[in-house]
Amino acid sequence: MKKINIGLIGFGTVGSSVVKILKERKELIKRKLGAELVIKRIVDKDISTPRKVKVPAKILTKRINDVLNDPEIDIVIELIGDSPVAEKIIMGAIKRGKPIVTANKALLAKKGRRIFKEAERKGVEIYFEASVGGGIPIIKALREGLAANRISSLFGIINGTANYILSGMSHYGSSFKEALRDARAKGYAERDPSLDVEGIDSAHKLTILSTLAFEGFVDLKDIYREGITKITSQDIQYAKEFGYVVKLLAIAKESNGSLEARVHPTMIPQEHLLAAVDGAYNAIYVRGDLIGRSMFYGRGAGGFPAASAVVADIMDLVKSGGRFLSSNFSKGPLKIKNMGEVETRYYIHFTTVDRPGVLASISGILAKHRISIASVIQKERREKGKVPIVMMTHEAKESSIQKALREIDRLKVVKAKSMLIRVEGEL
């Protein structure tokens, strides 16, 4: 039986899970693949700390070139995360004609265009299923299963940490800080959670998803990004009263010849499938002209879900015989709509003095900027002399909303910066 030698670079949570799967599912993989997958070399900067899987000491090394320069290694797996070293590993493997499996969404988002152009020039395949959605097979679906579809929109809950925090705030009325503390205690949030809560990780993943879905390269710098740190439990409660749930949503959709690409907190209807995606789970909701609406759901993080995707990529590589699959990363950049031109509905929360005529002043400014109010609720005062006013607008242009809010926030009767959350009703 043919043996496929693998060089693994990165022996952390995902890397050790990959090795464990390859050891424990060895016979199953051999039956399905008709070949034996052999871990020939493992590279990590720490080769002394015990892992959850035992490997022979002789295959461990700290030297990356022990993998790259070994002519017997057929496939390189890169699992070290966002680092200049990761780029050197992938470019080094491409130079040597070795196909690559990676989970490195940040690197692909930042340097994917250069990497895939070089891979195409060399005819070297790169597989990256684990870069988005953990074990959810969304990359394969977009590259192959949905290849005949014209995708019109894609909505993703693609950061488990942010979703866990917002779920806690929704279910238990926790503040953002309380929900973040719980996420850290459960191991869902890092000491520095900014990549997750500021929407950076979701933007990296949206770069990959939208590039695959919309037939051209989407540049990370063109994606509008906003995090969840300013969301309050009051806003989540008010959203419920309007019939909505707040999620950190990655959105890509075609709109009048250009593409909207944005990541921000979003209100979605309570009855929508995405509204039920709870805790640290991920989901990607895709709309295509042939399939209609389809949702991919599962665990978006963790050793075994990501490792499952890595092993699947290895098996696909072996089955394909190294056949090169073209990538939209090497195509021309897509035209991304300026955020100011985006049109959607809005939830707005004002904090004002408790005085007659305040609502009329706010409404007048909104009307001046051609913003129509769909519904409004004036809540009971929470602080002495201050009252919250919450409203839902009809569809309006982002630039108009921002101009109106800057004007409203300068009013003497407004006592705090107004809170805005965008609303997606038709997903």
C-alpha cells in the first residue's frame, strides 16, 4: 500500500489532535483512502512538554528545514498561527513543490493574494478547510459543492468567542465584562480577546469566504469592521422587544454591481435560523441561485473539530493526486461598496434628558437626512433626569445615518453618545 509522508509544523492543540486522529483512525483512513498516512516529522519550538498523544522522540525537531528539505515528505501541514514564520513555511513549501494544508486564516487574509499567485505559478495546491468554521466543511462547499451556483449573499457567525459572549448577555442579562469573564473561565476567550471581540478574526474569515463565493479577490482592508465591546445588555433586551437577536455577523452580498463586505453587530429576526446559533457554535448561511438558502452549522473551534478538517484536507489532497485547484485569491480584486453607500435598517438608542419636545427634536434631524422612523419606544428612566429612547428606522443610507447621529449627539438634551446597531431583516 502506498505511503504518504507528512511533515507537521505546529504541535499545539490542533496539531496534537491531528496526530491523535491519524493514529487512532489509521485503519479507517487506510480503507477509505487506499493509502497510509505517516507522520514522518513534527516541528515545534517546544518538543519537551508532554502532549495528549505520544510520538517517538526521533520524529520531533525544532528545525523547520527538517520538513521543507526532506525529499521524502509529500505534504506539509502548517499549524503555527499568524506569524511571519508561517508565511516563510508556506512559501518555502511552494518553492519545493510540496502541497500544503493550513488552518491559518489570518495569513491567508493578509497575504493570500501573494501566496496563491505563487502556488498557481508552481502548480502547488493549498488546502485550508480548517481556516474557517473549524470542522464545518464550508470551504469545500464553496469551492466544489456550490460551484455551479451564483452566490448572492453570505452571512456568518464565525467567531465562537463573540457568539458565546453575546449569548450570555442575551440569556442571563450579563454585562459585556461579565460575559467576557465567563468566556475566559470556560476557555473560550484569550487573555487578550481583541481579535475576537473587535471583529478582527471574523474579518479574516470573511475575506476567505467572500473571495471563494464571489469569483474574485476581496482585500481585507476593504472590509468594514466593528466589534461588540459597546453592546449593552439593555440593547439586547430592547432588541428582543422589537423581535430581534443581536449577533456579530460577517456579511457579504452582491448589491447593484458591487459587493458589500462588512463585520459588525447585527440585529436579525428571532425566527431566523442564525438567531438560534448559540454559545461557541458557528454557522454560515449561504444564498445561491440554484440551491436557494442553505446553512452550515457546527463547532467553530477546538482541537478535534479543526483537526477533523485538516485530516479531511490531507485525504482530499491524496485523492486528487496533487491536482491543482484554481483559487479566486489570484484573480483581480472585486469592487467593494463603500460603507457609507450601504443601505439597511437601523436600531438607535438615545440617552436624553426627561423633557417634552426631545423626541420631536431628534425626529426633525432624522427627517432632514431622509431617515424615516418605523417604530419608537420611550422607556422608563434608568437614571435621574435621563430617559432612553429606542427606535427602529426604515431602510436608510449609512452615510445619512452617521451625519444625523453626529448632529443629534451635539444636542444639549442628548447625554450620551447614541448607540447604533444595523438590522438585517431579509437574509
